[in-house]
Amino acid sequence: MMDDELPESVKKCLDILEENAEILANIELDLESEKEDELTPNMELHHLYDMTEDVTESAKLKRAESNLVRRQAEDSF
């Protein structure tokens, strides 16, 4: 392989990696969502409120992680 071919090969690998990382992140989110969808009967109102806050914080963290990975992938080009 010639040195001038390396950047194009690396770019293709990064494209594939970025695409697969996004797919894996979506699968992970789907699996986590399934776990969170389980209902617990007879919960108190304050427990529901706490769970809502936890889900909101979790979603914000996952979105921030996804944005960070996307920015890092863009910066590597």
C-alpha cells in the first residue's frame, strides 16, 4: 500500500466505525428502553416523580455521549 492511499483507507475505516458506533448506540438505547418500560404496580407518587427525574437525566447523558462521539468522529477527519 502506498502512503498516499493510507488517508483514504483511514477515512473509509472511520466512516464504517462511525456508522457502526451509531447503530450500536441505538441498539443499546432500545435495550435500555425495554428495561425501563417494565411497570411496577402500586407505586407511590413520589417514586414515580423520582423515576421521571432519573429517566430525564439518563436521556440527557445519553444524548451528550452521542454528541461527544459524533464531534470526536468529525474532528478526526
